[in-house]
Amino acid sequence: MVRISDILLDWYSRAGRDLPWRRTRDPYRIWLSEVILQQTRVAQGLAYYERFTARFPDIASLAAAPEDEVLKLWQGLGYYSRARNLLAAAREVVERFGGAFPRSLDEVRSLRGVGDYTAAAICSVAYDEPCAVVDGNVYRVLSRLFDLDLPIDSTSGRRAFADLARAELDPLAPGRYNQAIMDFGALQCTPVSPRCDVCPLSDRCLALAAGTVAERPVKQGRTRVRDRWFHYLHITSDGRTLLCRREGRDIWQGLYEFPLLETAAPADLPDLVQDPRFAEWLGDAPWHLLRSTSLPVHQLSHQRLHARVYRIETPTLTPLAASVAVPTPALGDYAIPRLLDRYLSSPEAIL
């Protein structure tokens, strides 16, 4: 009987996507593509990949980059901790491995921010190591093929799917097989409306036979989403704008934003004026509210942000710790959250 791996490899040779990171064995570029694609779809990720490789053609150039520049290139992808990990791992390669990307699975796995999936993808594609990848596409394909109702977000489920992925891996072409099954999930065995009528594995698919395709894969439950209320003070004076760099371990660490007042519930400007932090940012100088703008709700994986921006003009700026007064035309040089990037691109932000 023809193996599932042979069918997938044949399908991939005819229908697989031609992508720049698939035309190279350079582990740096393969790693970069994997980190970017954890954040976005291929169509958007391609532009980020091309910008990164144009600016940082090798791992040494990335390792030498300032964090602000890396965050600015990453802007719009979200999960900025991954950009910081990318930079930290590049510096580890230079410091620990003399600038040569490590070859063994354990060494690759030891790099900052590199998990089992990414390490397996790099080692299989760059070095032909027999390492099976398990991502969302692989979960979907395998759960349907074998009609498995094990939750993919449970410890036992993850272990079982990892074992199954290893069993199905083609040891003679592990890199191509991994790319084939991921592309198959992205293009053929899609989350909604999979193309079962023209699927080369339809006669092997147990979920198709059982009528459970739409129910696979199974997840245990939903993650609780937390609501947060952000009130940004867009303070300008004489052609300069006040920016603060986010610190701590919260979202958007290392990015710049306007002075922020966060409240536990919705609040209006009269409430904010009573907050001692409001006076800290504006000092004793008179100020004038030009407008206030409610931003669209910004959805993160575990958080829902309700944001409003208060556009304020004042004769003098009062920079505090971790803040800078920057020339307004230079705002685009700073890495800022996507939430504020959209605001600055809107008519409401006319400076």
C-alpha cells in the first residue's frame, strides 16, 4: 500500500507553495521564517521576511542590531517578546557558537525562544534530521486522517500527536515531508470548508468516513479573555510629542507609546484629571484638549483592550522617567504598538 507520506510528498511537488525560505538550507533564514510565521499568515509574513533579510542578511548582522531597530521592523506582528527573543538568540549564536548556527536538535532547542516545533523545523529542513514538526496544520491533518478526539491542548493529546507525527515522518526526506504536511493543512485540509472532494487522502481519511471532519481537531476549552481600559495622553508642544517606553513584563515591553493611564473600568476625562498621574505628565502648565478619540477594540490572544486617545496641547512638556520628547515628524522612527500605529495613520491624529 502507498504510504501517507508518499501521497503527501507527491501532492507537495505539484501544489506546494514556492516560498523564499524553501529555496535555501540556511538555518538562519529558515529560523527567521518560522518565528515570523508563528505570528501571521504567509502572505503578510513574506513582506516581513524580506524586510528582515534585506536589513539583516545573516545572523551576525542581526546579533549586532539595536533592540529598537528590531522592534521597529517587527511592528505590526504582535507578541513583541518573540522579536526580543529573536535578537537574544542571535547574540547567543555569536557568543556560544562562534556565529555558526548550531546543528544538533538540543543545541538549537537551547536558544532563547526556540521551542520543540521551531527546533524540529530548522533541523529537518536545514540538516535533514528526522525531526517531526507538530503545528496547527499538522494537528488538523492528523486528527482528521485518524479521526482522533484527543484534545490537542491537553498534555496527553500533545504527547499522542507528537508520537503519531514521528511515526508518519518520512525519514528519507524529513524536511520536505514536514513542509508538505504543513502546506497540506494550510491549502487542502483547511479549518473551514476543506477540499475533501479533491483530496488525495480522502480514501484514507477516517474522519471523512465517520462524518466528523468539522469536529476535528478537538480542544478542551476556551481561554479566559481579560478586559483592560487604556487612556492615552497624546501630548504635544511646539512640534514635539511625548513618548514613553514600556517597561516591566507586560504586553509591548520595549515599545514606545503615549503616556498611559490604565483604569480597572471605563472612565471619562473628568475621572482621569483627578488621577495624580495626570498631573505628573502635564505639570503645572495650562493644557488644552483638542479632541478625544475612541479606538476600535484591540483583541489580543488573552486580552481585550478598550483604548481612548486624548489629544492635548500644552506650552511645555514634562518628560518623566523612561520618557522622551521627540520631534513630531520623527514619530515613525519609533517602534510602537499596532493599536497606536493605526491611530497615527488616521485623520483624528492630525499633528
